[in-house]
Amino acid sequence: MHKSVLLEPALSHLNLSPGQIVLDATVGSGGHSEAILRQISPNGFLIGLDQDVEALKRAEERLQAVGGKFKLQHLNFRFLDQALSSLNIKDVHAVLLDVGVSSDQLEKSDRGFSFMKEGPLDMRMDQSQTQTAEHLIYGLSEKELIKIFSEFGEERFARRIAQKIVFDRAKKPIKTTFDLKHVVEEVVPPKYRFGRIHPATRIFQALRIAVNDELNALKEALPKAFGSLKSGGRLAVISFHSLEDRIVKQYFVKEKNTGAGKILTKKPIEATEDELRENPKSRSAKLRVIERN
């Protein structure tokens, strides 16, 4: 079963107790939600959101086995205010945002998130949307591709990779994860092809962020999540790369400086050695928590 990252520190910092109302705005396959539901039951209420219908099906099954009161909705976390409004809930005791791509998504080749498995260049978290990574590969100009690879992937070879994509797409298909991986491998200098991080890693990250508008979604969600908290309520955010963590850190500092919140994590909490051994994918995870005054 999918193992949720930073589960214990996230739960301890949310400071949950029976009877509370909690929003897990990125429920995924339900790992965090299951633990939350156990802590707030029997009279608590969990609201779970996710833009991935497949994830919601897995979470529903997992939570039904626990029992307790919960409601799942197919919704991007940027619309969490709409979810609460639809349930006539004014405020909650805690909110969790785990904004990374899940291992369940990475491991399914037909979703196209990973260059480790051959599949279509999809990368949509919400499969009801139309834009895929393939649309970006074929629809964007060289300049636009450079911008995405530079800003969302912080890729040093953004220009030469974009140039190669534009050159190749006119002659042969770039329709699968392996097609794109091979384009990147062909163009980066030899010494970067066999390093600790595969040269396609940042390109796939950049495209996934662009396809799902992830950074803007996070920027929209943070004030809504913090604003939905009761006094003393806590917002915990787990991010997986520097772009997300920077947004979270800056937002938390802003709320602290206005006197609205108290930051509970001076530095982001990262996985312990034990968790890294058990779940290597937690290596890049960072947890930050803020309490509303």
C-alpha cells in the first residue's frame, strides 16, 4: 500500500483530537486521510479533495474500511473554499496540503509522469482536462519551451533541449515518455548523462508543473487554506521541490509579519533516516506548519 511521506510529523504538528473538522485538500490514495480520520473519530469530520478520480476511488475504499465521517470531492485544492462552502462549513481545525505527485501516479505508465516507464506524454493529474504534456511539446514555441524548462525545471540546458525538441518534432514523433527522454539524453553533455540525477528529471518536472498549473494552484490555495482555519487551527504543507517550498515559506512569513499566524517550523521538517530507508521517495519532501492566531 502507498506510504504517505512525513506522516508522523505531519500528524503531530496538526495536533488533532476527536471531534474536529479537518480538510485534507490533496487526499491522494488516502494515507494521510486514513491517519487523520482515526484521530478525529468517532465524531470528527474529514473533507478530502483530489483532482485525480483514480486516487479518490482508492481513498474511498481505504477510508470506508476505517469508518468515521468523511466526504470526498473531485476538486483541485485551489478550489477548497468552494468545497467548504458546498458543505456549509465556515471554518476547520486543520488543513493538510501534500502537493507532490504520488507514487501511484508515477508508477502507472499510462499516466506519463515518469521517464522510467514508457507511456504517453500525458502528465494530467485531472484527466478531465484537455491539455497534456504532448500538447505542450508540439504547441509551444522554442522560446516558450525554454521559459518552462528554465523557470519550472531550473534546467541549465533549457535552450539546447528546447532547440532539439523543435528540430526533432518536425521530423519524427515525440509522443511517449521514452521519446522525450531520448531527446534529452542526446543533447546534454556526456558527463551529465550518467549522474545521480537523470538529465530528463527537470524537464519532466517542468512539463508536469506546466500541464497542471501547479505553482499558481498553490499560490491560490494557501490563503484560502489559512483563511479557513479557526483560531488556533493549523495548516501543514508538504512540498517536494524548491519552487513549491519557496512559495510556502514566503506565504508563511507574510502571515507571521501581519500578526495573523505563528510559524511552528523554523526550518522545514525532512524525512528521518528510517523513513528514507523505508520510502526513498520521501527524500525531497519538506514539511512546514503555521498556526492561525
